[in-house]
Amino acid sequence: EPHLNVLREAMGVMQHHDAITGTEKQHVANDYARMLNRAVGACGANTQAVLNQIVDPKFKRSAPRSRSGLPVEHPAPYPQYKFAFESCHLLNVSKCELTESKDSFTVTLYNPLAHAGHEYVRVPVNGERYIVRDYRNVEVSSQVVPIPASVLNIPYRFSNATSELVFLANELPPLGFKSYFVTRAIDSLDDFIHEAPSVAPTPSEQPLDDQVTHWQ
Amino acid sequence: SQEVTIGNKYLNVSFDSNGFLSSITIDGVTNRLRQTFVYYEGALGNNEEFRNRSSGAYIFRPNGTEKSVTENVQVRVVKGATVQEVHQVFSEWISQVVRIYADESHIEFEWMVGPIPVEDGVGKEIVSRFYTAAQSGGVFWTDANGREMIRRVRNHRDTWNLDLMEKISGNYYPVTARIALEDDNLRLAVLNDRAQGGSSLADGSLELMVHRRLLHDDAFGVEEALNEKAFGKGLVARGKHWVVFGAKKPVSPTPEARERFLQNRVLLPNWMFFSDVTEFKYDDWQ
């Protein structure tokens, strides 16, 4: 609750038209960004707790609190949680420390809509080839795409990633989640192991959007 | 130097020899679809009277008509089974990726603008503009906070005889999620990922303002020019437009319905979470 309140308070301030349109003074705009960043970070603890509970109902832990009972500023991932379920807030400039530095990671997508969805996942990486598998051990075809030079040159991007891994996350359940296990194919042995041709996403008769519309 | 085409089983888009998007082919039918970036120079007023205010945070007031950014775009093509894309460089401070995913029936434009150069002492307001052959008759549609679409008519107001002093900004409207135009045969819709100003200043064309950098306060109280910086340089903005283009057919799902589903998906996107599983084997994880 205290974490959600930090976000509620920030959103309360952001009702002002200046916050919505960015017509406030620059230092006020910077402060709004600071407030929102802190609030969204604090709520990372809530999403972590909820997702861990969904993944493994045995986990019944309240959101972390500091000794003073105030919300922890930027809660670090808790070793006792099975999975950290971290967020990357700079994907819009192709930056994500975890996917850039780890040879194995999971991508979990939570679908907030009330109908099944899909999404082409794009995450910054440093490898040339990756094996993406869903929970049924079905390999999902993926592609490594170069990040445009103009993005690499953004002055304050501070990232080593030069490519993005792209794959289709299909059949995301309504108000549910789906995880993918991503492994960097480091040497030819991996290529040999995974010689099996990658399973292209189920070719749909209609564009995915129409499928959803059709389902509607 | 030659034409380039990317696409999937639903649509293909072509880029002319100067690197500009030039046409779209759906079901074997090719239509004109051109996209480029232009910019308006911000007007500099003395702010003493209403009609002489500078372009600023509260005002969009261009000084004259648009200026083009370049006549020649460098392109780099990336093709694969999951996504095909063209990386475009318009200038040192404007670039874009046009991409088509294997299973989607829309085009994604990921634009990036900034730092906007102001060494010439002139503020600039950058616009992404789409051109088609649709005979839209001065009519276009903009959304109201992502819900209904409001009918707009160029140089017109429904409730009074308009004598337009500002021919450009007087035709600009708030676009929160979508702007569209159509004629009996074609419909073009552009979905945006954040609220932007938009208009249709010529039949068949739509434009959305993606970034602005102004050097004079507009005397509406902030006493500060809209000149956002990061690390001492002008701010770099990056965002997306999604384009749904097609024949105007009375079939289900209608083009408008497809746009709404896409709007839901892109504006209420899946939340992504990452976990380091280096110490796990797949089977343990499964």
C-alpha cells in the first residue's frame, strides 16, 4: 500500500494540465519526472510480489518496507524471491542492463487487456544469435536486428548493446502473463543442439489484429 | 540508389531512389504513400499584444510555411523472417526506422528527433507528414482522449464564420491517439504514442508534430522558452507512429475497428519483466 500511495500521490500532482502537456517551468518538469520515476520504481516491489505469487502461490510476502515503515526508495530484487521480474524503463532508447549482460534471461509479458493479445518483443542484446523457448519448450523464431547508428550515438544512452533481439510473443492470455526463456547461442555446439529448424510462429490466415477482431 | 521494398504477406512498402517512403501495395494494388519530415520556424513576437505573441509552450505559431529537412535520405535495409525494416537518416538530428513485422498488417515508424539545432537563433517545430492520393475534401478526423473521433474541416468551424488569421496553426488540433482521413476508396490512419498536435493541411495528407524547440517565452506566465535540454544539449525525443492504410471496404472488421484494436494494443501494451536465469537450466525453469 505505501508503494502504491507514492504513485497515487505522484499521479495526483500530475492531474495539473502543465504536467500533462509539459508547459511548466523546466525545473518543475524535471521534478515531475523525478517524482514519477521514484513512484514507478517503488511499485516495482508490488509487481514483483504479485508475479511471484502468481508463479508460485507458496510465496506470500508483503511488499518490502524500510525500518521506518516508509516505502523502500528503489527496492532491490529480493534474493528470497524465486524470480526478480525486473523492469527496464529505457527500452525506448534500446537500453536494458539485464538483457545486455546476461546469457540467459526470461522475458515475462503481462497482458492488461481483457482479450488475448500478442506483441513483437524487442530487447537490446550483445550476442549474434539467441534461442527463445516458451513454457512448452517450443522454440520461437527470433531475429537479431542492428540498432540504428543514430540511436547508438544518443549522447546519454550509456549502453553497449548494438543489436535488438526480436520475437513474437503470441497468445498472451487476457489479464495474464506468459514467459519466454532466452539463451544466447554462444558456440557451434549450441547451434548443433538446436539444429532443429526454429518453429516459425503459427502462420495465421488473417493478420493477428483481425484474428482478435474476429474473436470479438 | 535503387528502389527498396520491404513487407510481409499482407502488405509491401517501397522507398524511392532518394530513400523516401513512396508507395504501399496491398492485395496487388499499389497506392501512393509518402512520408517525410518538415519543420516550421517559430514566430518571434514582441508579446505586447495578443496577435504578436512568440511561438512557445502555450502557442504553436509558425513563421511562414514549412521548410524541408533534406532531398536525400540515407537508407539501410534489414530483412529477416520476423521483421523487415529500413533505417532512414534524414539529417544529423532526424532519423527513423520504418518496420513491418511478419504477422502485422500495419506499418511501424520509430522516429527520433534531436538535438534540434538552434545555432541560427531560430526555434523549430518538427512535423512528420504523410501524403496519399485520397481526395479527402478538407475533412479529417482526430480523436478525443482515445475515444470518439471528431470530424474536422480545414479552414472551417461549425458554429461561426471563420476568418482564419493563422492559416497553419488555426487548422491544428490535439491528437491524443489517432488522426485519420479517407475518401470513397481509401483510408489512412496514423496512431501516435503520445499526445501531439496534428492536422491535414492539404487533401490526402496528415501531419503530426513530434518535437519542438523554441527560444522565446510566449508571455503566458512561465517566463521561460520551451527549450528543454539534457546533458547540456537539446533534448532527443524518440517515439512511434503506427500507420493503418487500406481500401475503404464495408467488410468486417472495418478499417476503423482494426485501428481501435491496434490502438488498444499499442496504448495499453503488455508489461515486460525480466529475470536473470543464468543459474537455471531450462527444465528447472519450466
